[in-house]
Amino acid sequence: MLIFKFGGASVKDADSIKNVLSILKKYPEKKIIVIVSAIGKTTNNLEKIYQSILNKDKVEFELAINLFYNEHLKIINDLELDTNSSPFQYLEQIKTFFENKFSSEISDNHFFEYDQIVSLGEIMSSIILETYVSKELSNSCFLDARKVLRTDNNFRQADVVWNKTMDLVNNFIQSIFNSKTIVITQGFIGHTAEGFTTTLGREGSDFSAAIFAYCVNAESVTIWKDVPGMLNADPKYFDNTQKLDSISYKEAIELSYYGASVIHPKTVKPLQNKNIPLFIKSFFKPELEGSVIHTSEENDDFCPSFIFKKEQILFSISTKDFSFINENELSEIFQILASKKIKVNLMQNSALSFSFAVDQNLINTSEIIELFEKKHLIKYNENLELLTIRHYNTEVIQTNTKNKSVILEQKTRSTVRFLLKN
Ligand code: ASP
């Protein structure tokens, strides 16, 4: 069994969806589970719909809902799916659902509401894809991931309940594969024991692919992307990027942890645990090799890899009475950070201070200051850049830190990290 994951860019319009079909046709003798993300940037737009419902902002709401409706309608029309087809009917139902949400009181559990709204992008894309594929091929079937991927009730960042998910996935998949060979389902979404929809965190579809792979003991997972494979740097920021043909699970997990956006950080563990290879291939050029992530560490240090994160803010916390930042202090600080779901990108401590860097746009600076200022002194430094280099050498460090001031530096044998100011 193969698992194919198609992200938003690979289903962004009718031509891209036709391209997905042509890729599926290349594997006639395989059983394939297709995991699809929401179309293009739909999830960002759904977040706007959610926010405008919370704020009761009619103007924003209308803009976002029209964009959602028109983008999907265009694809449905371009694929020549008629107005009696399920995609069209679902689109109408979803629009009515949003309008009702806007005009009624929503619950205080905002993360719950977020999941009920934002999950609908994947539902729409998978219905469109499956309807189109089944028009062309008779062997495909739709599966609602909200029936099989069981999670806890941690809305917006749900954790998988593995045993239950294994049972459900295998029951559904086995019965579908008795008569079909392609299952089309969604990434990113699951359900609680009570049947409420959950999401696994932004960009979570890669993780869904790994969950399905783990449950069915898949032969491999392929993530189809608009790049030729896993690159040693983001071409948005670096010239002369190189493709990493083969890297280990360990290297991949380190790169994604430091912020390489090519795969979601949680994807690797389930695959490593069952020794399932992960291929990253170009959906423009499916015949090319791409990259493979597997057990062998042989090529991990083939070349330096760069991970660059802009808009970082560095907070430095110290005690008001000149006492040490000891283990108890640290554990209090971490409890506060964890309770607010703040993701720390880099940290360092000294006798009197603890510093941590986070993505500026994911936090509310005044809220963080408020959290700490009762007991601590807190300072911050904004608009920094975080550069991580794996398998570094002196030359690449010099070239990449030239003309920038180093605010903080951390070095191990394989990795060097800099917080830089331009
Ligand atoms: N559609 C979701 C997002 O944009 C999940 C994904 O694509 O991986 O975050």
C-alpha cells in the first residue's frame, strides 16, 4: 500500500487536480491512500472566516466567504462537475453553515469553534478531488478522515489516540480495498470520541499521511511538492540550493525541528518507528527521483543545510532581587510557556537570566510581558533573524553572518545557530 500526500499547492486549481489524476494513473497496480490538503491558501482564508465570526466583522466575513465560495466554484466549473454533483452541494451547505455561525452565538470554546470551521477546507478539496477522479477512474472511493482518525479533545492541536485510530483505519481501509484501489481522504483533521471534529495543528497533513502509513504498515509515503525534493535551504532566501537525495530520519527530524518547512516535524516519528521510507517528489516532474528519508545516515553530512527564520523576538527574563534563575524558576517559566502553547525556537540561560526566541507573529508581546512581569524583569529585542546551519564549516558561517551583528550564538559539533540583527 502506498500513501500519497498532496498539499495545497498541488490541488490549487483545476489543472493541478488533473495533474494529480495523471500521477495516480502511473500506479495502476498499487493500492493507494491519497491524503489531500485544502486547496491553495484556503486554510489561511478559513482562519479569516473564523476570526471575522468571532469579531462579528461583517465586512471581513463577506470578503473571506466570497473568496472561499468563488475559488471552489471556479474549480468545480473548470473540472466540468455539474451542479448536482456532491462538490457543488457541499459548497452550498458549507456557505450556509458559515452564515448561520455568523448570525448565531458561538460557544466560549474558541479552539473548538476554530476546528469546526477550519477543517472544512480539507473536506471541500477531498470531495472535489474524489468526484473528479471517480469520473475518470472507477476504482476510487471517498473516506472521511473524521470517521477514522481518533484524537483527544485538545482542539486546534489534537493528539492522536493511536490504538483506536489503528483499529478504525484498518477496518475502513480493508473493506474499501475489497473492491477499490484508491482511497481519497483528508489530511489535518480527525475526530474526538464524542464525534467532534479536531485539527492536528497547521500544516498537519504530512502528519496525517504518516499516521495512515503507520496504521496500515504502508510500503512508503510520498509527499508531492512543487520542489524537486528536500533542499538544503529555502530557495526564497538562498541562491544555489542543493537537493538532498537521501537523508536519515534523524537528520530530517532535526531539520524540521529547526524550522525547515518541507515536512511537518511530527511526520518522521511514526515512519521511523515502522521503518517506512518517505519520498519527497515533484508533482511537476513525477518521473524524477526526488529525495528519500530513511534509516541510512550515510549521506547526512553531504553538504551544509540552512534554516532561516525571520521575525524573531528574543525575550530575556531575570529575577528582580538578583537571585539565580535556578531549576525551580526555570520550571515555572516553562509551565507558563507551555500553558500558553508558546513554541520556543531557541533558548539559553545564565546565572541571572533566561532568554528565549519565538516567532514574533505567533505571540502577543504585551501578553507575554504581563505573564512574567509580576515576578521578573523582562526585556525583549525584536526583528531578529534565526539562522541554523547543520554540518557547518567556517566558510559558510562567515558568508552567512557577514554584515550582521550576532546577538546570540550556539554551537554543537553538527549544528550552529545564530540570532542575528541586520
Ligand atoms: N490545510 C492545512 C494548513 O494549511 C493543513 C496542511 O495543509 O497541511 O495548515
